[in-house]
Amino acid sequence: RQSWMDKLSSGLRKTSTNISQVFTGAQIDDHLYEELESALLLADAGVKATGFLLADVKRRVAASGATRPVQVKNILIASLTELLKPLEKPLVIGQYKPTVIMVAGVNGAGKTTSIGKLTKHLADEGASVLLAAADTFRAAAREQLAVWADRNTVEIVSQEGGDPAAVSFDAVSAGRARGKDVVLVDTAGRLPTQLHLMEELRKIKRVVQKADASAPHEVILVIDGNTGQNALTQVRAFDDALQLTGLIVTKLDGTAKGGVLAAIAQEKPVPVYFIGVGEKLEDLETFSAREFALALLA
Ligand code: GDP
């Protein structure tokens, strides 16, 4: 099986200006820095993080007296690692019983798949999990979640066409009554147009709080790493509405836009609990700043 680092770097290498190619020349000059700037922008690092990285790399190059492009590459790896470091934080459960984790994300981001992966990850760690199907609008979402629940042999609270907040309330109450370690609440990613998504999500959060005053303990947003700067816009909007505690960044196995993590680190540093590197249940990895930086520049 291909290692996740390989999958990650083969995806990240798809940029038309492969970042590591920038360092194949003979000398460190303006041309190198221009190429580096384009490559970072193409990888969707965004204007701010690109500007920050360029300035930081130039400063470090000057301080180190580096003369060869390959040294600049190593300096960039160090600079990027440091920028991404604040995103490196593990998801900790066990402080509350149950730990209530609300999961949000726009349709197609990989939310349902990620919940399946997360369920497996938690179950593998020995935690008992209860799933709440709070996306009551989409029958397909409920069904898909039920399939994941089945595969992970965990219980699910689901109610056709029910009120999403009520389903969430019931699930948290059931999780407490049944002594579960974790309640994972799957929320809708899009609603019929007359309803407001953020309003519904805020309501779920409020009602969950009524079932358990300390909950939700985690509010995780799933974003598609392929959507580049759009992912950053989503992080901002969902954080404003829900105060996110963490992210899952999916599809990093097939994207050339992984630089968006640098933009998130620069502009909205919400911890990246996990990254998705494939469609299978085991394709979930904890985020490491250094490994990500190495893969981006491989
Ligand atoms: P949702 O609408 O947000 O619930 O998205 P789904 O979980 O249904 O995922 C949408 C599509 O993305 C599906 O085809 C998934 O198999 C795929 N997907 C999800 N996560 C990943 C990932 O990390 N890598 C890859 N390659 N595909 C993914």
C-alpha cells in the first residue's frame, strides 16, 4: 500500500509549477524568488501566507549565508513547518463522557466519509461511539451514515424527516444514558433554499447544550482540500457561526492545492485534527506540520 506521505505528495506535486522545481537552478536570485512566489500562489497558499513565507525565507537565507538553491528549499521547509505548527493539535476525548462532537461541512466536502473514518479511528482507540444523523433533510445522507455505522458496528440515532436539533438532543441524551464515550453529530451541508444553514447549525449547537451544559465539546468543520481558497472562506464563515475547535481537511491525496493550509495557518489558525488521504475508512491521518511541509516540497 502506498504510504500516505506518497499519496499526499503525489497530489501536491500536481501544481503546474511544482514547488520543488523552483530549487533546481544554479543560484539564488530574483528569478528563484519569483518562481517560488508563483508556485506558492498556484498551490493556493494565498497572498498573505505567500508574502509571509517569501519574506521569512529571504530573511533566513540572508542570516544563514546560504548560496545554493537546495539550501533555500530546506529553509522553506523549516519556515513552512513553523507556520503550520499551530495547526498541529490532537483531538482529545475522555475528558467528558460522552464527548460530544458536532461535525459540519458543505455537501461534497467529504463529511459523511470523514465521520465514518473518525468513527473507526475512535473505535480502534477503544471508544464507544453513538452517531446522530442530524442531516434529516437528505435521505441519502441518513442512509450513508447508517452504512458507516453498520460497518463500524456502532449505534445510530436517526429519524426520518425529524427536526435536526431534536435528533441531536435525543442522541446526546441517549449517549449519556448508555454511557457512550463519544456522540458524533452529523449535520446538514445544505438545506432547501428557504432555510438558513448557519441558523440551523447554531440551533443544533444550542439544543445540544440543553442536553449537556458542557457540550458540544468539539465543533469540527470538514473542508475539501481541493477547493483551495474557497476552503478558507468556509473556515471563516463556519467559525463565525459556530466557533470551530478543529478541522478535517479531505482529499489531500489528489490535490495540487494543499497550500491552503498555509493560508489557514496565517489567517484563521483552527487546528487540523485530521487529514483525509483517500476514500477508504483507514485513509485518515493525524496532521503533522513537518511531514506536510516535506510532502508539499517533495
Ligand atoms: P459529504 O457530502 O460532505 O458528506 O461528502 P461525502 O462523504 O459523501 O464525500 C464526497 C466524495 O468525496 C465521495 O466520493 C468520497 O468518497 C470522496 N472523499 C471523501 N474524502 C476523501 C479523501 O480524503 N480522498 C479522496 N480521494 N476522496 C474523498
